[in-house]
Amino acid sequence: MKVELKPHAIKDIQSIDKKDATRITTRLSELEDGLSGDIKRLTNFTPEYRLRVGNYRVLFEVENDTVVVYRVMHRKHVYAKRLLMNLHPQFIGRQGSEEYAVLPIEEFLAVAEALENYQDLQDLRYAKEAEGEASTTSLADVVAQLDLGR
């Protein structure tokens, strides 16, 4: 399998410190042997994926025998706080007004995971739209350009 990067993904990697960028490109090179590691398919109907590398999220698609990377983002810039699901909150109020909602830890963790998945999918789709028909660059060329020799 080949690994190709879109221009925005290259810019993302350039903005990351060299140690993390090297770790990310090393993980990307491992995808040449197949999809393995901390990878999650973001939907059941399209080939959209997220790879976790430490605090970074690599958003990519698989097209034929090519992994196309659209974005590489730090998790603190990725995740939003919105989602609807069946929850069992306990409400805490003061003076007749609800001020806080407390969730059982299992539900909180499920909400956090669902938010991460949703935001990753939104970011990937936005990046795909923004990149349009932009050309890709091979992982080997990106590693050489950014002097991230492994």
C-alpha cells in the first residue's frame, strides 16, 4: 500500500515539532504494510479513518491501494463538545435551578469517544473538500523534504 499526503497534511506536519513529526511519519510508513495500530474507521459506509499517534490524529482515506492523508492535528484542536445520546445524568441545582449535570463514568467515556469520532469525521470531510483535486506527495518525499530521516 502507498501512503500519499495532501498539501494541508504536509503543512500540518511542518508545524509539529520534529520529534512528534518523526513519530507520526514512522507510523504512517507502517501503513504501507496494511492498516494496523490505533486506527478507527469513522463510518460504516465510506473508507474514512483516523489514526492516533500520541496526542495527534491523522485523518485519511483509503483509495484503491493508497492511503491518502488529509490532516494531521493535535487532539486539543480537534474535539468539539456536542452530541445527543441516551444518557442518565444526575442534575445538581441551587435555588430551584439546575446548574450541573453529572454522568456515570461509563456514559461520560462513551460520550467522549463519540465526540472524538464525530469531530474526526467532520474534520476529514472538511479537509477533503478544502483539498479538492490537489496533488499528493509520497511519504518518502515528505520525510526527505522535512528532514525527518528515520
